[in-house]
Amino acid sequence: MGGTQSLIKLKRNKQMETSNSVRPGMASRWAVLALLALGVLISFVDRTSISSTLADPGFVQHFALTDIDRGWINAAFFWSYGVFQVPMGWVADRYGVKWPYAISFALWCIATALMGAVTALASLVVMRLIIGMAEAIVIPASYRWIRNNFDESQNGLAVGILAMGNKFGPAIGAPVGAWFIVNYSWKMMFIATGLVGLLWLIPWLLMVRNDLPTKAALTQANRSARTVTFGSILSSPVVWGGMVTNFCYGYFTFYCMTWMPSYLVEQRGLSITRSGLFTFFSFAGIAIVAAVAGWAADRIIARGHNPITVRKVFTIAGFIGGCTVLFGAYAPTLQMALFWNVLSLSLLGFVTANNLVLSRLTLIPKQTIGLVTGVQQLATSLAGGVAASLSGWLLHVSGSYDLPMMVILGFLVVGALATAILYRPEWAPKVTESHGSLRRA
């Protein structure tokens, strides 16, 4: 009964927020969403282009890299990305989306281009750290914008479209990076991807409304934010559930971003070009399934079904489907290994949008979306750092990619269990009193 009452209050609060908010027209909303998805795509191209270079013998010899070194280079991005998630979430909640995003976007594109000019391993790591810091704005700002402009019955599709950006990013980045390396050089690859990305800023600055708050609005935002304390966020099982599920989901996807090209080249004997192609298939698969699964859940919810139950079922199904990755590890033929690699990551797409809607939108008070997203992205970025470095170490000690894939299986099972147990509306962050009145989420 308590869970049902909490869900009713949650729905009422969402409806009131929808009616009281000022939104752009339908066409412009979807256009800006598409631009956000493209921004996410570019960010993932820039963060994952390093994976193709780490499979290039010339690059490895140039910097005299060991497997452990490769793992740490991959991980460097994720450490700074994780550290700045919460601060960037706070920035998005306080200062809007348009200008913080634009400034950060320009910074990471320039840092990516400069990676083509570095001559020492330390400089390469520093550029990766800068890219991670700047890209930390992307997800908190994007979810903040979606929460302010879409309804519950549209959130699945909206988040699914956004998620297509972070899946098509590595899908496109891997073959494009491989093509540049084969036809030009790894240096040209970094320079080109960094400078071309800057073109995105033109439509962003022209299309997106300036949401930088006035001094009065900033004061009100600070008061509103204090109705959900940081202690309430950290004590919420829903927030911790989101951290666990996002870590488990991210561990698999970031393993594929950072190590899949090397796995296909070194253990399955593919060329760099073909490894980029099959990496594309895997991430294209999860991107398409993410959008379709988000849309399908929206349609079921629109027919009157419980949104939390529907999205939990989709999420658990996706974690279970991803477990088929182990079939690829032990497949006796190249064709079977490639099939299971593509299918397992594609099935994980059932998790993508529905888990993100649950953990960052449906169960979270509006005034703290950016901060909660930042907290959960800390777990996601930690997953990237752990997947990159731990997989390198496991490869070093075992001499095979089978052991890293077995670890993936364990995390997927944990993700399914956390979804089933921790996503309950009565465990969401609590809204406290503000200006003498009690505002509930």
C-alpha cells in the first residue's frame, strides 16, 4: 500500500511539473534532443578513438606500451570523468545546460586534436584526463534538459534516442579510427576527429534557448535544491540501485569500447579494419535495441501499466540477455564468436533507456536531476576505469580474454538483482520542507 501511494504521489508531482513548466514546441524539442544525441555521439567518438590506436602495433611500439600500460591509458579518461561528474551535475542544476555544455564541448574537442601532437606518454595521459573532465558535463546536462522538456510517457523514447548517441559513438568511432590509422596515421586520426567535432557548436549555439538563470532564478534554484538534501540522496536505496546497475551495465559496454578491437585482433585474428567493422555492428545493435525498447516500454505504460514495473522487467531481461557474452568467449569458431559478441551487447540494449529513466528521471525529484545523475555517473565512470584497467591486468596474468569476459558475466547478474530489489518508489530521495510548506516528490 505504501508503495502504491508513493507512486500516485510521484505521478501527481510529475503532472504538476509538466503543466507548470515552459517548454519549446514539439518540433524544436525533438530537434534539440537530436542535437544532444549527436553531442553524446561526438563525445564517445573522442573518448573511444584511443581504443583503435591501442590495437595499432605502430602506436604501441612508439610509446613502448605493455598490456598494463594500455589499460591505464584507457582508464585515465574515466578517472577524471568520474571525479567531475558530481561537480558538473551541480553546474547543470544551477547554471543551465547551454553555456556550460558549449564551453566544455570546445575544451574536449581541442584536447582531442592536441593528442595528435603529443610526443610523450605523460602528455597523452594528461590530454585524456582533460577530455574526461570536460566530457563530464554531457550526461548530467542532457538528462536535466530531457526532464524539463518531456513527459513520463515520452521519457523512454527520448532517453533511447539520447542513448543511441553514446552507442553509435563507439560504433562509428572504431571503424573511422581504424580507417584513419590504416590510410593516414594515428596522429591524423586524433586531429581530424577533434577539429571536425567543433562544427557541432554552430547549431547548438543557434538552436538552444539560453537557460542561464538570472540572479533571482539562481537564488530560487538554490532554495529548491535544498529541499532534497545530499544526505537524502546518498541514503536512498534507489540512488544506490542506480549506481549498482549503471556500474554493471557500464562495465560491459566500456569493456567493449576499450578492449573489443584488441580482442578481435589479438585473439580472433581479425585485421584492425575488420575489428572496427564488427565493433560497429555490436554498438549499432545496442543503440537500435535501446531506442526500440524505450519506445516499447513507453507504449505499454501509456496503456495504463505501472511504469516502474514495466521498466524493471525490460531492464532485468537486458541484463540476462547480456550474459550470452560468455558463449562468445568459448565459441569454437570465429563466426560463432562474432555472432555472440554482437548479440550479447545488442540484448543489453533492453537495459539502456529503461534503467536510465528509472534511476535518473521517474524516481528522482526534478530539482535534483543533475546532481543525482552526476552521482550515478560517478559509478558509471568508475566502471569504465575498472573495466579498462582490470581487464588489462586479467589479460596480463591469464594470457587470454576469457577471464575478463567471465568477470563481465558476474557483474551482469549483480545488475539484474539490484534492479529487482532496489527500485522501489518509497525508497526514492525524500523532499523536505521549504518555506514552511511540505513539497513531496
